[in-house]
Amino acid sequence: MIDIRLANDEDTNFILSSWTRAYAGLNREQPKWAVFRLQTQIIKGALAMGDVWVATPEGDTDTIAGWICHVGPVAQFMYVKKPFRGFGVGKKLVEKAGLREPIMAAYKAPWMEDRIIYSPQLQHADVLKAFMEDTGNESFSDTVEQRVKATS
């Protein structure tokens, strides 16, 4: 069984590291300096704006099986450790985040392409805010703006 909880400060290093490494693996054509310097800044912004849910084995809150970062209805990124893949961890994280297929996603992975609407522009706070306004999520758009100002 898997428990889902909100991420805490102790989870941040693992989340940032696994996100950056997974992104680098999916984007090998990009220069390493761009991934590990520039993309890391975009990732930090998404973490500051979004909600992050962490999956742990039942009764073991310290072992991270996977996590998802989302900003409202937009999935920013999801990661599940290899030993936990194929057991529904990702599905449980998506459900906990309240996302529905097809999922609006700022990042993509080959195994998700048939279940997402990929829009890499949504990695950026100003575009995300405009998207929220255009889709009738004005109240969430205000929340995004407040989070962006708080991290600036």
C-alpha cells in the first residue's frame, strides 16, 4: 500500500535532484549546463508556485516512492522511483492532485504522451497565470500571482 502526503522541507533536495536528472535524461540533446543551471531555475519556480504530493510506502513516511508537482490543473512534473513503477503509484499521485486525463502538462515523457496535452510554455509563471485566466481559473490565477511575488 502507498500513502500520499504533502511534501515537506526534508523532501526538497530529493525532489529537485530527481526532477533535474529525469529531465536531463529525457532531453539529452540539450547542453548539460542548460539543464543543470537554467532548467533548475524553472523547476525551483514551479516548486515555489505549485503543490507537491509525495507517495511513501504505508507506514514509512521517510522513504519517497514518487511525487507530483502541479499548479492547479496543470501537472508540472511527476516522478516515480524505478522499484515502485507499475504498481499504480503515479495513478494515485495524479488522483490526489485532482488531475483528470487528458492532463494538461508542462513536461512530457514518452510513456505519458497518449494521456497528456503537452504545453511546455506552462513551465513559466507568467504564461501559467495567463492560462489560468483564459480557462476561467481566475481565483487560482491570483494564487499563482501571490506565490510568484512571494518568491521574487
